[in-house]
Amino acid sequence: MRPHVMLEDEPIEVGAIFCIGKNYAEHAREMQGEVPEEPIVFLKPPRALSTDGQAWYPPHTGDLHHEVELVVLIGRGGRDIPESEALSHVAGYGVGIDFTARDLQWEAKRKGQPWTVSKGFDASAPVSRFVRPERIADPHALELRLWVNGQLRQAGTTAEMIYRIPYLIAYLSRIFTLERGDLLFTGTPAGVGPVHPGDELEAAVGDLARLRVRVVRQRP
Ligand code: MG
């Protein structure tokens, strides 16, 4: 069976997992990078999805980092979607963690190589249950928070996004045909840092969605 997410009580098969890099200026700075002139887009395969509360600490890294992100679930596909109609293609919002093998990502950046191995490994994209947009007054006014073993490590607001959701959907749809069940990780605020096997993480977007994840050595 293909990986699924839950939109409230409705299971939805997941398609592509699009992710945006450096979409918060403070995070771009902590990564010693420039604010990008166009969105930085990368992909995770569907098997990166995790909905059972586990994230894998893979043996190919020694520096696994958390990145808490607002995740958009596409409900209606399309191509060349105008920015003004983009939000009508959204089925739901949730919270996710873009787990990153930071050591390998630095090396890939240095060598000009892709991020697939540092970003796309199994169970590197845990997500919460999704809530329908009707419950959210403004997706760009949501608090994003992440705790590791009860300690707050990341706190930001989606108001700080450089490229906002309508722009991202319009941008992506000019390059990729979007389909129902595609996910969009919209970037992380500042405060990323390392996790270790056995750590318990909790992520929240406003009071809408919560995600609890345990970091495990064993491949889930
Ligand atoms: Mg990220």
C-alpha cells in the first residue's frame, strides 16, 4: 500500500513530497547562506514519510538535525495554477519535521552535489494529522515550535516565510504537475540542531496539529 496521511479522519495517498530550503531569513543566516532569489526546491521520496511516530537515525550520518515545518497537503492538482487561486488547491495543513543529515548536506553543498542522500532517506519526513483549511484563519500567522526531550529548541511564526504558500504552489505548478496527495514542506525557522537516538521530539503548529516523534537506530 502507498503511504498515506490522515486529513482529519480521511486517509489520503501521498504523492510527491516537495520541500523548500531556506524559506526563513534567520535560518538562511544560521546556515551561512544567502536569502534565495527563487525558491530552493528539493524532493523526498514517498518512503521518507513517517506517520507512526518514529524517525530513523541512519548509519550514514553522525549529525542528524531537526527542522520543524508547516506542511501543506494538496487536495486538488493542477498545473500553471495562478497565485490568486492557489489556496483553493489546499486540502489541509499539518506539522512535519524535515530530518536532515547535516554533515552530508554540508559536504554536498561544498561539492555542488544534490541533497537526496542527506534529506530523502527512509522516515526522514514525519508528519502529523492534517486539518482542513476552514479551521485556519491565516496559514501565515501560525506559531511553529519544536521541543527535544521537553526543551524548546525552535520557535518561529509562518509570518516570517520568505516565499508564501500561494507563491510556492504557483511556482511549483509551473514546473511540476501537482496532484492530490502531494505534500509541501514550507521551510524551517531558525534554531535547527542535532538529535540523538532515543530523543523524544514534539512539534506543533499553532494549536492545530501536534506531532510526537522518537528517534530510533533501527530502521522503522
Ligand atoms: Mg527544511
